[in-house]
Amino acid sequence: MPNIMLRKQDGILTGYIAKRDLEAQVTSLEFEEQDRWGGKLTLSNGDCFYFEPLPAPPSLPITIRMRRG
């Protein structure tokens, strides 16, 4: 279960996995609503991860422990 740092760069959501020194664009996020944010996340390299949806969009950058999905 890797820790992934999410941040916005130039309006684009990216994910960084330190153990693999990999930064990739987030191509999809299951929930991007005001009352629920998160769920299944897919990176541009094809990796998929899952984390429990948060009750509101977080202040970025944020590091979240995720499961492979």
C-alpha cells in the first residue's frame, strides 16, 4: 500500500509515488464532488489505486495511503 502525494500543477492533478520515483497525471478519479472526493484513481501510466472517499475536496498537496486497485 503505497503513499501517493496528490497535487495540482497548472490545473492538472498529478500523483507522485516516492518509492518508485514516479510522477504521473491522474486520468480519472471516481468522485470529484463537493460532498465526496476520491475512490478509484487511475494514473496516466495505467496504474490504478483506491482510497476511501473524503467528505470534501482536500487542500492540495496531500499524501494519502492507497491500495492497489
